[in-house]
Amino acid sequence: MQMSIVVLIISILLFFVLFFGIGFILNMLLRMSWIMALIYPLIAVLIIDKVKFTEYITNSEAAFFELGQKITSLATADILILLSGLAGAIAAGFTIKLLRKNGYQMF
């Protein structure tokens, strides 16, 4: 199914803002500037793959093979949307670093 350009742009903006906001809040509360950027690949795998998380431990060969198949079959629009979420998480880290450098203390 094809995605219209308007839906793609809105999805990219939503993922960026969503993960920027979550990353900003986590960075404030946990005082770790890059926590969301480190957690985001795990979240992306959970979004992409339908395999239970425990399968990666108990039956790792099949689970990682299926994950590889899912990643290679992603459409360009899906990849752009997921990359915008990663960009939002990274932007949250840079924003927190900049705010702390300029003297703003969060919690």
C-alpha cells in the first residue's frame, strides 16, 4: 500500500516530536543525556518485528534472522519515519547538553 506525501510528512514530524519529547523528559529525570538515543534501537526493533522479546534469548538465531528479513523488506517511507524518531532522540540529547552547558539545572 502506498503512502501519500502528506501522510509521510506528518508521520515524520510526529515521530520526531514524539521521541524528542520522550527523550527530553528521560534526560531530565535520569540526568543521562543520551539515554533515549541508546534505547531507541530497541524500541525500533519492537516496532518492526513481531517476535516476542524473550525469543531473542531463547531462540536467537531464528529471531535475528526474522528481524533481518523484516528490516530488509521495509519500505523507504518506513525507514524515513524510523530515522526521524532517531533524529528526535539525538536532538533531545543535544538540547539537554546545551541547556546544561548554559546553566539550566533540570531537577
